[in-house]
Amino acid sequence: MKNSKKINGGILGIAAALALVFTQSAFTSAATRYYFYDNQWQTSAPSSQTCVSDPQRLCSAVFDTPPTSKSNLISENPAADEVQIGKLQ
């Protein structure tokens, strides 16, 4: 009886660990970095532009879902994470 409890506990432990791994990877792989240039958010960085200082704007940011804002103002992108402050020129 004790052995079956240990086996069941071990199986539950493994199942919980696998669930945690799959849950974490689902959340971390969903986010994408977007760059704001040519007046829209894009998934690739521009090769000929650099981020210059502008404390009210975002050069790039990570979003869990594609941004819906048509602006790179910080105030209009509350879902932005891991931001790079400035504007691409």
C-alpha cells in the first residue's frame, strides 16, 4: 500500500512538473518584439535607422499580442513590455 502511494505521488509530481514547463513555455513564446517605423508596428528591425532620444515614444517593445495602436506614444501602448524608449530615424 505504501509503495502504491509513493508511485502515485511520483506520477503526480512528474505530471505537475510537466504542466509547469508547458505552461511557462506557452507564456514565454507568445511575446514578440515589434519596431515602430514607417508609421506602423513591424516585426523586423529596420536596417538603416537607429533609435534616437524621445522620452514619450517607443522605438521597440515586446507585446503578447500584435499591437493595435497606430502610434508609438508610450501612453497609447500600455501593454508594451521590455521597451526601448525613443524613436527610429
